Amino acid sequence: MRKLILFLTFISIFSVYGQSELFFSFIPDEKYRIIERSDYRIRVNGAYKGHIYYQNRGILKAKREVDGSYSVDGTYYVFEELTKDGFRKASKIDEINRSSFSLYSSGEMIIDRNQTYPLLRSFPNYDNEPLKKGDSWLAFSEKVILQNDSKTVVPIYCEYVYEGQGKYNGVDVHNIRAKYAVRYNQGDDPEGNEELKNISGTHDVAIIIEADTGRPILIRDNMREMHTFTNGGTLEKTGFVLTFFKGIRGMEKAVLADRLRDEFDEDLLKDVEISESDEGLSLSLKQLHFVPDQAVILNDDRRLLDSIAAALKNIDERTFFVKGHTADIGTVESQMDLSLKRAFVVVQELIKRGVAEDRFLYTGLGGSEPLATNDSEEGRARNRRVEIIIMED
């Protein structure tokens, strides 16, 4: 089994009349990750309101179809990115979105309008002609605008220029420059935000591709947009979006599960259920006890957290996604709040034991994913749990 799965192969190179030319194309492999980080300065009605740091992370799988296209599906995790002293902190997941689409070698994407992610579609979009330095081409893409639980799809027309080879962090790369304007008027998307009157804006984009492998490294989008609403209000966004690409090293889930069972003693294995999931390998802490209706761990369970932390520190690279669950008792709001707080407490306890903070994501799911009926105390006890996913990301 290969240790590393490449994200995308972009480049075919051949010689025409002694001159090197290139085809840029998308050839996704089995599994890949896309991370999009947004950093915006926000003005509302002309008044500065601060910065927004935002991230969505897509974990995607691709399957080749008989017509040469690829069926891609996966999950996008959306969260506000928090940092302290330049280092990323554990991040609370705000949304989890499934996505599926068809991807063609040109970069064209066919996706149902009702799906939210990816936000930028059919971008980059490549010409079918061979290119050399200085060549340009035009292509259509789509941009999704999210505002107040509404989704507006805006078509964009982008100009690309191949700028030739260069260096990025000491690596030989190919550079592509792209530029597009966003122009939207109320009603252009009949299913879009009815309160959105118009959008205007410009985007200058740098696309960096590793020369040797054809893997993308980074897309940087410097942008400025003005959104005007039917009530006369305005929203101005100025900043940049960084999109990072990375191949995912395949996880041998069964091997890792056996290794963890060997590390845990027999008594501990009674308290931790290890199982494979679509996201990775799940450690369900079914005997982690809290003070009733509080996010306070009982002292008797500290040994369990010691062992979990020791095991996680021996796992390289992976992200740890901590999910809190409650029994279905009380209001949905109270369940979500309590489960989120309990997940956060577990994250903090593991950080205290030496697991790096920037490896954690966490969320609360309340009583939405029960393991048993809530009609008995035994069933409710099973549903009160914290789950740690060692993610295949």
C-alpha cells in the first residue's frame, strides 16, 4: 500500500517543435484534503467591524467513471479559526456538510445547486490547448455567497495567464495568475438571497503548482467585495482566501486499532470501545463520568484520560475530532450546550496531558445520535458519552 496518496495531478508536459509546452489537467486520486482559510476585514454600513477568520476543510474521495470523469464525495468541516500568539487553537466545528459532485479533467465541476460546498466551483478551469509562458485563456466558474443561512450562486468569468516556472519555498513550481470580477444583481439567482440587491468585487488569484509532481500547493485569492441589500445596508469584505492542498496518507485502521488495544490494559478496554468509521478510527469513552448536568469530569476517571492522551501522542499527523453526546432529556438546546461543553472539557484535559492543541476539533451533538433507547436508565447511560475520532485526514 502506498504511504501517500497524491491529491491531484495537474500537468502533462511534452515538446512541440523543440519548445516545452504543458497541458494542465485534474486527475484526482483516491483521497485528498482541501483546506480553505479566509481572513476578511469587515465593514458594515461603512463602519469597520473587525476581522473574520474562517476555515472549511474538505476530506474527499474520488472514483473514476467510464466517461473519464470522476465522482467525488466527502465531508466539509466548517469552523471559525482561532489563534493565540500565532498558533492555532482547538477549534469548535460549526457545520458538517456532505458534498458530492462530478469533476472533469478540465476542472469543470457538475454539482447540485442545493449543496453548499465547495464555495468556488470549476476553479481553476483549464484550457484543452497546450500552453507556454505568457499564454492566457478564459473560462466560466461559480462562486457561492453565504449570508444569514441563505445561499446565492454567482457565475464568474475568469481570465488565466500561465506565468511560467519559479520557486516557492525552495521548490520548483509552475505559476498561474487569474483574475475575475464578481457582478450580481437581485434575481440573477432565483433561489438566492431575496434581500441581496447586488454584489460587485474583484479577485486577483495566484495558483502555485509543484513542477515535479504536478501537485497543487497553494491558491491565494486577494479579494474585495461590496454587498448591497434591499434595506440600504452594505457589507464590505476585504482580505484574502488561502486554499491548501494535501494528499492523505492512507490509514490502516485495523492495524491502528490492534495497536491501541495492545497499549490499553484489559480494565481500560472495558471503558473504551474502538471501532472503524467513515471518518477514521473511533474511540468511544463509554465510561467517562461527569457530574450530573455539568461538564465536570469525576476524579476517578482521570486515569482513563491519562491513557488516552498517552496513546494519542504516539499517533503522527492525524487530527482528533472530539464529539460530545448526551441522552435525549430536556430541550434540544440544553442537550447541545451540555454536549459541547463536555467535548471541550475533554479536549482541555488531553491538552493538559501533552497532546498538541492545534490537532483538535470538537463539537456537541446533544442527543441526536443515540446508541440505545432513552426509555431506560441503562439506555440513557449508553447515550451519554464522548467520542474521539482519529481522523483519516
